[in-house]
Amino acid sequence: MLRILVLLIIGISTLSSAQVEGWVTDFKRGVELAKAQGKEVLLYFYGEHCPYCLQMEEFVLGDPDVDRYIRERFIVVSLNINSSEELNRKFGVYGTPHFVIYDPNYDRIVLSIFGSREREDFLNLLTRACKKTSLRRC
């Protein structure tokens, strides 16, 4: 019984906390979904051992108001910085957490946000970026 418990704990700890229901982990799939649903792409670059990523996930992205705002306007593509080198270069990502709001219709970066933010600051940045896009949902 103890052995099963230890294996279960190890298995859970190896799962990325950045794997949230409704988020995708494939950039091309995220772009397809965004175009089909008339949304922008919110790229979330994280690191497995990044304390600031965990802070963002728990206190900002995990906030019901932030979650609702994001789900209504964006397709979130969650990318581990260690396994997305080509996209890191394309979007100028050099550390985590790093968020990029990407307009797939015009193949352009709308806003790049590096580092941890407070909830209100993050929502304000998302709102400002959303207003710069072709979305009608802002």
C-alpha cells in the first residue's frame, strides 16, 4: 500500500501544473482553434521548476475572473520552455513565465508579457492587448 502511495505521489508531482483543462500544448492546433473560434492565441511559456510560474498559475490564472476572461477571448497554448526552442526564438522568449498574445489572422505579436504579475495588472494587460486586436469580444 505504501509503495502505491509513493508511486502515486511521484506520478502526480511529475505532471506539469501548466496542463489545464481546455488549454492545448500544440501551437499549430491552438492557431487552428483560434481561427475557427474567432479568438486570439495566448501563449504561456513556463518552466517545470519556475516558482513564478507556479505563483501565476495559482493566484492569477487560477482566479475565476481571470480564467473566465481568458476562456472567452483566447485559446491558451501552454508550452514548456525547454521543449519549444523554435517557438522561443520566434516569439523572443528567454525566461519564464512569459505570455505572448498572438493574432493568428495577421501573424503578429500583439503583446509580450514577461514575469509574474498581480491579478489586476495581468487583467489590465490582457484587456489592453485585446483592444488592439481584431476581436469584437473585448
